[in-house]
Amino acid sequence: MRSFFALITALYCCSALAQQKNSESLIQYVKPIIGTEKMGHTFPGATVPFGAVQLSPDTDTIPYEMNGKYNKTVYKYCAGYQYDDPTIVGFSHTHFSGTGHSDLGDFLIMPTTGKLQLNPGTEDNPASGYRSAYSHQNEVAEPNYYKVKLDDHNITAELTTSLRTGFHQYTFPKSDDAHIILDLMAGIYNYDDKNVWTFVRVENDTLVTGFRQTTGWARTRTVYFAMSFSKPFTEYGMKDYSKAQVYRGFWRKFDQTRNFPDLAGRQLRMYFNFQTTDQEKIKIKFALSPVSTRNAIENMRAEIPHWDFDRVKREGQELWNRELARIRIQALGREDMINFYTAMYHAALMPTVYMDVNGEYKGLDQNVHKASGFTNYTSLSLWDTFRAFHPYLNITSPSRNADIVSSMLAHYDQSALKMLPIWSHYANDNWCMSGYHSVSVIADAIIKGAYKGDANKALDACVATARHRSYEGIGEYIDRGYIPADKNGTSVSSTLEYAYDDWCIAQLAKRLNRDDIYNEFIRRSGNWKNVYDPAIGFMRPRMSDGSFKKDFDVLKTDGQGFIEGNTWNFSLYVPHDPEQMISLMGGKKKFVSHLDSLFTMHLPDEFFAETEDITREGIIGNYVHGNEPSHHVAYLYNWTDEPWKTQERVRMILKKQYHNGPAGLGGNDDCGQMSAWYIFSSLGFYPVAPGSDRYWLGSPSVKSATITLENGSTLNIQAVNQSAKNVYVSKVLLNGQPLGRRYLTHDEIMKGGTLSFYMSSKVK
């Protein structure tokens, strides 16, 4: 009987420990400050998973243009915040995460005390404006919560959000001169004429509505807002910084600078005055809409119908815990836990929801549409995210990726050009980067069963995009099998990317028994061979007359026919046909030597000095992890007789390119792609060629992981004998049976079960 009770007690304790483990708050392992210094270009502020509002501090007002030229310093401010800056200008509501170009920074709010100042001031003289000094010692950044002390105004700022509404809480000192500044001129990648028009309507002493239209990365972008105060303001006003025009109209009959409720102009800053008692909190709810101020108000009232700041913070953090709990891991140490869950966090910041609570959104045709049966998303950085981020969603959140595909197809339907998105945000395509990688995302989602809509219609959209002859050399590519270097500055990389995308179209056509389409695009997918120069063993720009470009530097990244990379890295971009690539490059033995050289040689700074997306921090040898085109490269050893080198390289990259500090990312996070690489590689496999159902094995860095799948299955990953030194995999078992190959299939992952890696310090 004693043994029986002892057994019951032991089982109860084990069950309690398991429940405690599964209920553990995972947001404790997220450090939003990672990537905010140097090249990461992440923001530290508050947002919910894939939220339409990213409420975050901006630390300077660096303009895009200076003396009629591009101001290179602005590149640091793609996310609005740089960790090394000593001042905060204010808190704006829209931010990209990890991009290498930018926009947004809408509706900046700054609380102040003392003399009213509507100029932001400068970093070296913050007292000349409304900005404030701050200290990282008084700064807190958590998922959906940001807090900082504004030293110059003695104000504590706190931020949280719902899906479409930012929630500010400012704790003031006693003051008869307390102000809330609303800067409608501020923006990221800003320049004098970026603001096309601004409209503000003061509805009453606690509610303000309006919109702002800008032209920049997004050519025609309009954002509507509703701003609600917890306390009536005593007075308000504005200053119009617009350029003087000959035509002035007759609104000048009014004094519009003070207490005037109907305002419009290109460059406006507003203020709202208060009297405050010591430690009094003034709260602001600030809702956004792509459609109208009426919808913005509806969004606010539906999402936050109260003034309980802590409740909104708590509810948002619960959303984050649910998102992070899709994968529960045990790691070798806390630093690895932080890296992993911060990567999951960064991989859930973009794309963002782009529709109101009633389903309405502004389409590419600038008309109002209603999403039916899907959530509409925007900010699709497809050149980056097709590689690992979307495949990651196909495992962890296939329903979300299906909605993203639906959003892309809606974009296609609204396009006057009848093209799928290249890089879409806010009812625009900004056409940034190369390739037509929507087709990769769509093909991968359909082949893996995530998207269950009309697959033939989706294929037709892919084909129409890939046949659009007037877009970036596609006509030349179709006619010649390559893009001539004398016609296009990124001729080689575009040819390589088109060839991969064409292979994706062919795989989808094959699945749908569209033989004519398959035959056309499988032939096009071999066009990568047309830019390979066997005389030098690298991809090389080719001229219209068929000759290879004479003046060519294999190390240089600028002006050599590649976008953000050199031929050492881009010559390996044949993810859909590594076997033939290896054969063409001299066979397995020679290829291994080539890969070894890539990782061990030294690339002097002079060869990437003109490419702002590549810096020393993101480079190992000549391998550029800080930019996307090489993210599959470490896994290519799997096609040789030395797959253990994939295991060795992956663990090295995980250790060298990711850490817990503000500069913890070796390059732009690029809307979650850098983080998705980390997640996959930490788990032990990676999607070398999305559009295929295969994930190629590496070396897991976790001790164990449990992936809870939407279909109800669970995949358990075990790394037996895991340690920092045991980076080699001696064997792999799937559900207790030897795997017998170097890849997993998507179906095997989605069925769940147990994947066991047996780790060793020696190659076996």
C-alpha cells in the first residue's frame, strides 16, 4: 500500500511539474531591445503579434535628404530608434521591423512640461526643442509594454497596444504648463515634401480625429486616426510649417493657431495643454484605420472601451505568451532561451494586419474593400521572407500564412498591372528588391496544404506575374534565358532569382496537372546556367552579345550585377537544383573546398563599403549571414560527402551572429527572416528550397523542443547528449526508426511524433 501511495505521489508531482512548465510565462525570455543597436533595425516599443500599431520611441529626426543628396546617416533609423542615441524625440505609432529601407513613423506624440516648444530640437541641444534626454537604466522593454523616464520633463512614459490602438500613459509632475505634442510632420525616412496633406478635426475636448497622406516608399499612403484623452485639455493649438504658397484661400479669415477645430495643411504640429497634479496620469488612446476616421473610432471603441492601461498590457502579453507557446524549448542556458524566444517575437511583428474591425481596408486601387473569409495583411518584404519566414508559418501557423496568401491574391486582383506583390505596404507596392517571390510563398503554401483556396487561380496569378515582360528584365530573360548586364544593374542576381521562382511555378503546375505550364517553367528554371562562367567558376554578368563582362571582381558587392551581395555568395543561389550546381562547379570534392573557402577566407571592408546592407558584424569569412541570399548556404554540405560540415557551420553561425545585447543581430532582421533562420536552425532543420516539401538537417542547438501544431499533432524534438561541444549528429531517429536520409518532409513534421538527434563531439 505504501508503494502504491508513493507511486501516486510521484505521478502527481510529475504532472504538476509538467503543468508548471507548460504554463510558464515565455515573455520573460523576450528582449525587444535586441537588434536596436547598429544593423538590426528593430524597434523596442509596444505591439501585439502582427499588430497594426507599433507604438515605439523615435530617437532622432534625421532627414532622408541633405543638400540635395541622399543622407546616408538616415539608414540607421529605419526603425526610428537607435540604442546609442541619448535623446527621445517622441513616440510614433507605425514602424517596420528590421528593414533596410523605410517609411512610416506616423503621428508622433511627446509629453512635455514648462515652456511650450513645437520644434523637436537637436541631439546636441535637446533643450532647444521638445525632445528629452533619457537613460537605459530607466527604460523597460517587454512584449507589448515600453516604459521610459523622460528626464528633461520629469515624465514617465508607458506604452501598450491592442491590435489597432496604441495606449499611452504619461505620469506628470505637478505643473500648470503640461503639454501633449502631436507632431504630424514627423516621419521615418522623412523629407520636406513627403507629407502630401494632413487633416485634423477637434471633435470635443477629449477627442481628435484626422488623417495624413504621405508619398515615399509607398507612393500614395493615407492613414486615418482617432485620438482620445482621459482628461479634457484646457486649450489647444497648432503651427503650420508648410511652405508659403501664392494661393492662400480664405481660411485666413480665422485665427487657426489657437482653439480652432478644423485644420488642414502639409506640415502641422499641434499641442494640447493641461494642468496636472503631482504623479497625475494622463492617458491617450490612439487608433488607426486605413479607411476612415469613423472606422478608427470604431476600432478604438471595439478594442479598448475602457481606460484600464494594465488590462490592455496584460491582454497583449497573454497574446504574446500564446504565440510563443507554439514552440516550447529547453536550452543549454538562459542566453539561448532569450535568443530563441526573441527570434520568435521578431518573427511575429510583420506582416501586419491591415483592415478594420469591420473587415474594411484600402486596396491597391485606392478603393475601400472588405476582406471576406480572411484577415488582410500588409508589409510583405518578400525578397527576405520567402526563404524561411513563410515556411516557418506553414508549420507553426498555416492558417495565418493562408490569410497572407489571400491578401497577396487580393492585391493581384486590384492591380492595374495584374502582378502579385513584390514588396507591398499600406495599399501600395514599393517594388523594392528583385525576383517575384510571391510565387514562392504561394506555391509553398499550396504544396504544403496551408492555403486551401482556388489553387488554379493562384497559379494563373503566378504565371501572369512571371510573364510580365516590362518588369525588370523579364522580357529579356524570357527571350535570351538571362538578363543582359548592359540592360540591368542586377542582371545576374535577378536571373538567378527568376530561375528559382520559375521552378516554384513549375512545382505548383505539376501538382495541379497543368502540363503546359510545368513544361514552360521547368525549362525557365534552368536559366541559372546561362550566367555561370566555367572559366572562373562563378556566376558572372553576361552582355547582350552573349559575352561575359570583362571587368569583373568576384569579391566586390557594388556594380557587379548582384543586389546586395558578391558572386562568391550569389553563385550558390540555386536552391532548387544543388546537385546540378555542384556538378557544374566541378563535383562534390571541389565544391566542399569552395564552401570551406567561403567560410574561412577574409573579405576586406573595401569590397562591401558601398553596400549599406552589409557590414563587418554580419560576415564570417566571406559568408554574409547579415543579408539573406546566403541563408541556405551552410546547408549545402548536405549534398556532398561531408554533411557534418553543415552541422559545424550552423552551430558556429548561431553562436556568432546572435546574442543577447542591443547589437545582438548581425544584420537587418528583415521582417523576421533573420529570426526565422535562427528558429529553424536551432530546431535542427531548414527549408533550403521553399516549394519543395523537404527540410534539410543541420545540428539542433536546443536540448528539446515541442512544437504544437494547428492540426492537433505535436512534434517533439530531442537532442540526446546535447552540449556546446557536441555539435555533430551521429544519428537521427524519427519515431524510433532511423531516418536514413538528410532531410525531413513536411508531412512527417505535420503528423507529429518524436524526432531524436544523437549528438557527439566527434564526426561519426
